[in-house]
Amino acid sequence: MKKIPVREVMTPIFDYTTIHQNATIKEAIDVLKKSFFLDEQGNAHGHASLLVVNQKKELVGILTLKSLLEALVIAKKENENVFNSYYWLYFLEETHKSAAGIPVKKVMRSRKLVSVKSDDDIMDAVELMVKHKVNSIPVINGAGRLVGILRSKDVFGMINELL
């Protein structure tokens, strides 16, 4: 099997949204909502996570829609894996205003949990995604700087090359 570096598949950081670790959940929701748009068929498209950075713009974690759900104590229904993120964000914003001031750093998934380097082999990254049950992994360079994000849909886009 051909080795493919993560950098060839990842979404570069300049194409993805970041947020500061001291931002609030409300600010994070606003940023996520701005990334969403409806296509001609009415399907929502946008980011399902935000990369969380510190003052030095170093990656400290990732904030996912799941993290927001868990933080706001919304009961997850077993076997319900698909939802319309565009309308979900509206519901979340309107229904849970009391949680608006919670800092992102309190609910994010720490970078220490999982990240990959841009030179790592894509299959090693896929194994980490499966092992940690995540759909996206922050990508860092050799100096530890955030350079992008690897999402399951990025990998799926080139899955024929992996087989």
C-alpha cells in the first residue's frame, strides 16, 4: 500500500476556523454558524468543529459539536448519529442561553488526547481516529504548530487510493 502523508489529505489551517480558548460557548456557536451555508438543494454545509488556540496561536484543543452537546447536558439518543447541524445550532443557541458564558477551554477536547504530524502516514492517522472514536484530528508540523485538520470526510474523499 502506498504511503500518503497527512499533509496531502488534510484541510489547511487557513481553510478552517479557529477560536481562542477563552472564548465563550456563545462565541463558538456564532463562529460555527458563520461557517454554515445552505446549498441549492437546501442541504447544510459547514464545519463540525473549531480548532482551539492559545495566545501564541498554538493548538490547545478541538471543540466539536459533540463537545457542545456534552457541555450543555443534552441527552444523546442511542443510535442517533445523524442530525442537521444548521438547525441544531439554531436550537442550541436559542434553548441554552444560560450556558452561553462557559469558556471553550472547559469543554474542548484537549490536543493531548490525539493529534498527528503533517508527515505522518494517513493510515496511522486513520488508526488513531478509529481508536479514539473521533471524526477529526488536528495536524501539527515538526515544531508543534497547528497547520491543519484531518477529517474523516477528507480521508473518505481519497479512500480508493487507500485500498
